[in-house]
Amino acid sequence: MLFAFDFDGVIVDSLDHNISLMNRAANEQGLPGLFNRAKVGACDTMSWEFVARRCGVPENLFEPYSKCLFELLLSVPPETRLFEGIPGVLRSARALGRMVVVTSNFESLTHDVLTANGLDDVVERVIGAETSRCKTDKLRLASETFGVPLADTVKIGDCISDIMHAHEAGVRSIAVGWGFHSLEQLITARPDVVVETPGELHVLLREWAR
């Protein structure tokens, strides 16, 4: 079995860090206070581009905003605080099957956070923004890379779009309730299972790997 974990909102508690950087980039374009938890959480898709447009970055400022944001993402040390219990979940998943992170974030930043938390030897590969902007394609690539059928691949995500991409790729999905979207929002995307805590996820992965 192949476990494909999302990064932001599933492994690392980065929402406030990301919102801070998005506001810094927006401030540079004369758009103060554009982003907050409520507005970002109302976005169905959590790609940088979608969130920017939905929260009000106008098209004429979209390119300079994006350039500034990506510079900040690569220069400001990333948030490295993992959700409590997640390191144990990741280690268990690696013992039960193959292990990959499929994320919209940069692969380099993801590796930095994993290394800072002693998990660089647990995650076999990170497939992020440098490889593709589409998580559906990334899930299919992960399945092909590890030689695991799509039917035996599981996407673990915290956003409606994670579940949608899992459906599109033909893989199973687990929605976690401690990330960017609420449980009520996630249920509308029809995941195979919803879990509320890393402890529940730990038990579920063991059951599915039998």
C-alpha cells in the first residue's frame, strides 16, 4: 500500500505562517490585511493561485504578488511545528507500506521541515510544486514511481481539493479534521473516511494495511 500524505495542514501546522507571508506579499502591492483564517478557509482549493484570486488579489497585481510570495516562502524559515502525534503516524505508515508526501508546497521546504523533525528517513519521496502544480498528476506519478496500483494508494489530506484530486486520480481518500478545512466542509467532498485526530488516523492506517 502507498500512503500519500499532504504536508500543510496534515503534517505541519502552517496555516498562520502561510497567511502571514501572503499578507506580507499583499502589503507590498498596496493590499493590506487581505488574508485571514476565515477567508482562506472558505476557499475550496488551497493552491496559492486560487486563494490569491478568491481573496481579492486583482489580475493586474497577480504576477508581482506571486513573485513576492514565492520569494518570501523560499527565504523566510518555514513553520516546523508538527501536529502532535503525527511523527508516530508517519513512522507507522512507513512500516506498513510505501510513503510519499504529495504537496503544493516546495519540495525543498518540505524536506527542510522533515529533516528538522528527524523524519527525513521516513518519507521516501516528496512530490511538490517543482514537479507539478496538479495533485491529481502527482498522485498518479507516485503510484507509477512506487509500482503500487492506484487502487492501493491512499491520499491523506485536510482540504476539499485533496479529496477531489483523490477522486480524479482513482485513489482512496482519508480526510483529517485538524487542518485547513473543517470536518463539515470535508464531508461535502465525499472522502472514504474522515478522522478527527492523529490517533484515529494511526489506527485506520493499520486496519487498511492488513
